[in-house]
Amino acid sequence: MRDHFETRDWDAAGRIGELTVPRAGVTVETPALLPVINPHLRTVEPRQLEREFGAEILITNGYILYGSDDYRERALSEGLHDLYDFSGAIMTDSGSFQLAEYGEIDVDTEEILRFQHDIGSDIGTPVDIPTPPDVSREQAERDLAETEAALAAAEEVDVGEMLVNAPIQGSTHLDLREQAARHADATDLDVFPVGAVVPLLNDYRYDDMVDVVAASKRGLGADAPVHLFGAGHPMMFALAVAAGCDLFDSAAYALYARDDRYLTVRGTEHLADLDYFPCSCPVCTEHTPAEVAERGDAEREELLARHNLHVTYEELRRVKQAIRRGDLLELVEERARSHPAMADGYRALLDHADQLNETDPVRKDSFFHTSAESARRPEVRRHHERLDRLDVPDGAVLLTEGENNSRFDASWRVKPPFGPFPRSLSNTYPLTAQVPDRLSREAYEAAADGIARLVEANSETAFTVAHFDWPGSALARLPALDTIDLTEEEGPESQGGSPATEEDGR
Ligand SMILES: [Zn+2]
């Protein structure tokens, strides 16, 4: 049991947690953003991150400090917190990124961890091997063996109260990711970055990112704080949190600002393309895009960086509120509509509905059916599983979208996308779902799958299904049983003795 990470509220695989960072003497609420501070290019001062944005934690590169003539001695003598004038928690990276970029670095895990400890880092990192996506299995395995050796070396270093990252690699080989996570989880290290996902994010491969995170999560205990290393675009926070990520680091706010790029939760805009700022942060309420464009390079960069940070922190707060209220998946659906690649990411997330189901709360505030994908949410899956355990009444049972009918011994409701349920459950989550009148084919098909599951579990019961004009693709999924199309029963031509005439008092 890792006692430095406690989780409170859950939604899908997302959670609000508290990461206790003993060396800093602070507790960081997750999901959290770690702004990246480049010691040589401080676009926004750490002290300002704390004051203006409420930053509780940041990340800086220990390897750059280690190799810097300007900063190495100062970091050692003053300590990172004084050097940066920052009272929150500071995580340091090890140079693995430089190793991946340039092929070699002149330090090993033992030395760089000692250095990180000596400069007062609160969370240090060993020298893992960031294996890019799509490499051969042989390379991924070879690199992973080195990463696992680095974790073993890190366990041997006396770092006092400093927490230590245990990065998870394995490229896009999902079984290797899961194996790497299982190995990392078995160490006595503390925080679990999912590494080398930046190339996936840069290529908008959000579906592959979700698969990599889901595989890593399968190998980790629920008490493991998970960091999506190098991910800082607010557009994908809801998705990544729903997949189970707790920490993000953003260099994007500064890198994009340097390029005159403006972050939004729907993607990235170029300053030159904006006539209006779609944001109410202090930067955007006090300036127009034209005014910002006229400023000198340094000032323009700082203004854009501050906006980028505001929108990033705002989205994290929105994600946390969504977890608290239980509508994180509704937020993911909203974000999925903003870019086709995000839609792919959401669909990939729903491929893991069984995995999400393990932590998704049984009761939430509301289920809003807002897209065809809603039919694949874990709540639907969970309802179908519950159908195996429900007692079905004796005799002839009507499963209906309409009213009770006295010709049958009992009548259950049918509601797409969930399927059948006893009327006594009508007011329980998720069957209270708000569902549109114009449902997608997928919703009817999911309901039909629920009926099939109920029929299979109760093969001796005689079921009849009454529906309002379901599409053929849904009817084709039903087992052999009597069906009634209620739309044909209604209207002025309807004959007496219609099966759907009795009020049930709803
Ligand atoms: Zn703004």
C-alpha cells in the first residue's frame, strides 16, 4: 500500500487524489498540472505560477541543471526551492529526454538521482529509456530491460524523503507496457510516469495514447499515481483523466506561446488567425488579439503563455468538478466532438469499458446520453452484467417501451441503450438517464443486447418484446421471441385489445 497517494472521488478510471510529497511538506491535489520550468528560459516565473495560477507543483530538468555552468553550483548551494522562489513541490527529470534526442548522456541513474536529491528535488527520476512508438518488439524489449535495470538501481540509492519516479516504457507494444507497469508497481518507487507518449500526442494518435495508458493501468495498483509524461494540452485532459492519469506536465504553454500559438480546449489557434479571444482570463479580457500581436516578442510570449496557463488550469478544474459530479464521461464526449482524433480517443476509451467499470461509481448524478458512443459507456455494460443477477417473475413476461399489459403476468420496462429492467429500478442510476428522442442505431442495438442477455440467463421464461419501431439491426440481435411494434398498435386505426393500453401510473 502506497500511503503517499490517496484517492477520493472516482468517475470512470479518473479520480481526485492527494499526493503527499513529504520532502516539500505539501499535499498536491490531483489531477494536477506540473508546468515545465526551463532554467534558461523562464517565460513565467515560478513565483507567479504559485500566485496567479495556484500551482502546487512544477517540474524542471535536473539534467540541464547538472550540466549548466550557470546553475549547477547555485542549485547545489541554494537549493531548488530558493533558486526558483517556489514553495510547492518540485519534480525533476533526469536527462532521459536528452538521451532519447541525442543518443547519449554523461550520467547514470545513481549519480543523477544523488544530484537531484542534493539540489533539493522533491520527486526525482532515474535514467529510463524513452522508447518511441512503433519500434520493433526486439528494440522495445531491449530498451525495457535497461529501464527496468535503471529502476532497480534507483531503489538502491539513498534519497531520504525524496519520492522517485518509476517510468513505464514499452513503446506501442501493449503487453510490454502492462508488463513494465507490473514490474514498476512491484518496486518501492513512488510515482508512475507513462513515458514516450509525446510522439503519439504530436501525431494526434489519441486512440493509441488511450490504449497505452489502459495497458499501463492494468499493471498498476489503484494506489499508484500515474503521470502522463510530456502531455500538457488542455484539449486531452478529460480523456486522459478518464483513462486514469493523475499528473500532467506542460511545456506546451511556453513552447506554443513562443510560436504565437494560443491554446483552447478545442485545439490550438494561431494568434494571427484570431479576431476575438474566446476566453475570459485576465489576458484575454484586457487585450484584443490585435493588441497582443503588436507587442514585442518577449511581452507577446509572456501574455500568450499566461493565457495558455489559464486555459490549462481552468480545464483541470472543470475535469475535477466533473469527477465530483459524476459527469466526466459527458465532458469527454464534449471534447471528443472537437476533433476527429479526439473522437477516436473516446472510442478507444470505450473499448476499455470493462476496465473502467472496475472503478466507475455505481451511483452518479446523471447520465446524459449525448452521442452514439454513449451506448458503449461502462454504465451500460454494468447494467447488462446486472441482468444476470436479477430475479425474473414467473410466467409470461412483457419487456416493453410502452405501458403494462394485463395479458402478461409481469411487465418490465425497456429503455435504450440499457435494455430491460423491473419498473422498481426506474428511479435508480443509470436508468434515470436523459435520453434524446432521436436515438442512434447503437442505442437500440445495445438495448437489444441487454434483452438477449436477460433471455439467455432465463431460458425457461417466455418473453415478449414490445418496441417503438426499432431498426432492423437491433431486432436482428434479439433471440427468437415474440415482438410487437407499438407504433403499429397506436393511432386511430388501432384495433381493440392492443397490448399497450394499460396505464402503469408513470
Ligand atoms: Zn485567455
